[in-house]
Amino acid sequence: MASFSGHSFFFVLSAWVFLIGFVAFSSADVIDVSMQNFNKTVTKMYFSILFLANKDCEKCNSAYPKFMAASQPFMNDPQILFGRVTDPTLFQAMNVTKFPSLVYYAPGSATPEISGHDLTVEGIITTIAKAMKGDFSRVKREYAVELTEDSYDEFVAIPDVYGLILVYENNKDSKDHIEIFEKIAKTFQNDYLITFGKVNAQAEKSLASDFTISRFPGLYWYPKENKSSRKRYGGILEEVELVTFINDQTHLMRLPGGELEEFAGCIPQIDSLIVKHIKAIHDGKGLQPFIKKLKSDFADTESGKYYLHIANGLEKAGSMDYLEEERGEILKQLSARDISPIAMDILRKRQNILHKFIDELSVYMVNRDGIYEMYDMPHEKTIIHEEL
């Protein structure tokens, strides 16, 4: 880890640094930090937390709204600075090579530290709490970004993500509207496939006028393929109804509150292919047609890659016993004390996919000769040790 005495290192480099164009959008709560203003921003603050985004990083754009939302409860806190860094010279000085990254300067320290927590609202606030050695449990989290005319265009233009925006009127009912909307945004807090935004029609009159809204609140849905074809949501602002709608559109499969549904991660089209190729899966050979289909049609998704991983493992092992080995590996990872919420979600989805293979194998063997080979794949949740 690079070390800076009083951050003086940055004065040495400032003579030859060049600035790049910002690829993400700005927010009133987040300051763009460059070599030129580093000593006027980061070094002046009691605590600084920085979002580092490489211009070629696709995930950076989808993760940045989480950082913006996390900054909102601290907008009037004079001790904490939220900054975004896109300057490659600062990347090098901070010894960062993975993007996006969350870097912070603890109180009294001139040495940057890289956070190991998820780039989510909870992960970011947990990073702050641990670095500042304080109790931040009472900080009211916000999971939807308060949008302005300056930030709106780039917010909705983030590629390959869905968007849901609440346009509200600042009246006696708005508190309830925002509270429901924040619950929905919290449900999907660990998902980068969807972003949530809020527009205050009184504070942002020009922006609100673009929605030609006559009755508040207004909800607008942005498909990931074509953001210009936004649609006004015709249902009511109700938690269960909207979570169901989002699941139908995105296949994220969340329950209100954030838990994953039973078959989260599974892809119905691939599950049909499992049935079609079940003999080859049982025998551990003749899997190439299955593998070829997975590579051509599904290898661009997280779940599709895992189905392919299993198919390759079955072929290499030459036996369905490989599924038991994979199950053991997943259970081992789930039992780790330091597992993050996003990592746990990924493992839960993989576990669901494994269930599908094993369930279909059981049906196949019963139908074939009445023999049921029991696989001890528990459906109940593994107890995870939470960090205090």
C-alpha cells in the first residue's frame, strides 16, 4: 500500500499529471477529485471516502449510483467527504488496479486504504463506521438517488441496467411515497442491474416538467435496452406489487425485504435443456451438445456461466458425482465468517442451480428403474456467523 506523508506526494506529481474526461455523472453530494484539487479536498477533511472508476469499466457506471445514494445522509456533515476519482495517476498513487474500488483515508491517516466491503449503500456506510470507529446504525439509509437536472441524463443513460424513477410532489403525502419507494430500492440494494432515482418536482421544476405529470406521485420505468422508451408505471405505489413488477421485468427474483426467491439464479430455458440432456449428465459423457448450446446462447450471464461451469465439470469428471463435490465447495464458502452479502447472493443462486441438476437427476433415475439415489442437498439456509 502506498504511503503519503501529509499527502505531499501529490504535489510532486501535479506538474506532469493530465486529466481525463469524467465518464460518470456528478452529484451535489460527491466531489470529483483530481490531482489538481486533491490537497484542497481530501487532505482538508477529517475523513474521505473515494469511488475509483476506470473509464473502461462497465461495472463502475452501474455501481456509482450506490455511492451517490450512500452519500446523501452525510451531505451536511462537515467531517466527511465523498469523492469520485477517474484520474489514472491517482489510481497508481493509491495502488489500485481493480475497478470499481472504494478507497478511504481514516481520521489522522495519510495512507489510503482499500475497503473490502461491497460497493452498496450498506457496504459503504459500514466502511465509514469501521474506519471512524463509530456507531452508524442510526444513520438513515437512502437507496434511491435524489436526481437533479444536471445528473438526470447520465443517470438514465447507464448502459445495460434498468431504471425506476419516482417523481414526487413535496407535500404532506410525499414522506409516505418516498418511504415506500425506499423500501423497494432497499429490496434490490445488492443488485447492479437496476438503479432507483427520485425527482422532487418542486426543487427540480425544469426536470419535472419533462415528465408532463399532472398527478403525483409518478413512477417511470426505463428498460435497459432503450432508455428513451420510458413508460409510466400504471399501477400503484405499493411495495409487493412493485417488487413483483420489477422481478417480472428483470428476473432478479427478490422477495420484499431483499431475500432471494427459491429459484433465483435458475434460467428456465437451460432447465429445459437439463431435462433434454439428462442421460448425458447422469453418465458424465456426451455433454458436448449441451455445452455448445450453453456457450452460444447463455455464456454472457452470471447464471449461464455457472451452468456452463457445471456442465464442463461433469464432462471432465466423467461422473455425476462431480455435483456432490461442487455442493461441498459451495457449502464451505457459505460458512465463511467474512462472506459479503453480494457473495452470499451469488452462492445462493449457484446452490439453486445445483438443486435443479440434482432434482432432475433424481426424477430421471426414478423413471428409469425406480431407484432413487438420495443426494443430501439441504434446502434450509446455512447459518452464517455475522461480524459484530
